[in-house]
Amino acid sequence: MSEFHAVTPDFSVAAQISIEDVARAADAGFRTIVVNRPEGEDAGQPTHAELKAAAEAAGLKFVSLPYTGQTPPGVVAETAQLLAETNGPILAYCRTGKRSIMAWALAEALTGSRTPDEIIALASKAGYDLAGARGALDTLAPKS
């Protein structure tokens, strides 16, 4: 069972979730699950199709935005759009939660929803150290 780390009231991250975690997410009030982990990254992880079927059966939207390495601009833009358009809390997951928190952080900086300091503080409270991402957050943040 994966732990859900609340970053904001509308966004949480988790390490790899299981089929059972999907039902827990629905019971916890999440409306959307986002996967930032590539299919088949590790042996034994549930497939995206399995998780999508479980999510849809539980009344949740399932969005696939997988990546490895640096967070691609397209994932940042799509994450920003999801944050703006999704009605209800989002649960994003990857292997450890780090990719998901980075996609959220960069999206928040890009849209100017939060300052880099606020983003780093919220991530820290959720258990993720994004101090090393300050340069990227500062670069994306709107200039006054």
C-alpha cells in the first residue's frame, strides 16, 4: 500500500500505487490519478491499462504523463493544464513520487500559481526536497 503525500488540498503524490490503492484514492476523495512512471519500468508494477480500468471502475479519471530523466516541457504544460481544469483533488504517482512532485512544482512555477519559495516549502512538508530545483523554478516563474 502506497502512502499518499498531500502537497496541497488539491494535489498529492505517491510512490507506485497498486490496484487496491486506486479504491483508497477514490474513498479519500481524489477525482483524478496521474501516472508519471513509464510502463514496465520495474518488473511487477501494475500496467497502466490495469490501473486505468480500476480508476474508471472507481469513477476516477486516469491520465498518463510518463517520463524519465528531466521533466519534459510537454509534461509540465499538461500538468499545469490538469491543475487548472481538474475539478477535485489529483493523486500523481511514479516510482518514488519525485517525478510527480517535480512535474507539479514546475507547473506551479510556470503558471505563477506559487512562488519558488512556496513550492519548495510545500514539497518539503510533503517529504520532498526540491531545494536543488530552485534554479529551474526561478527560471520558469513569471518575472515582475
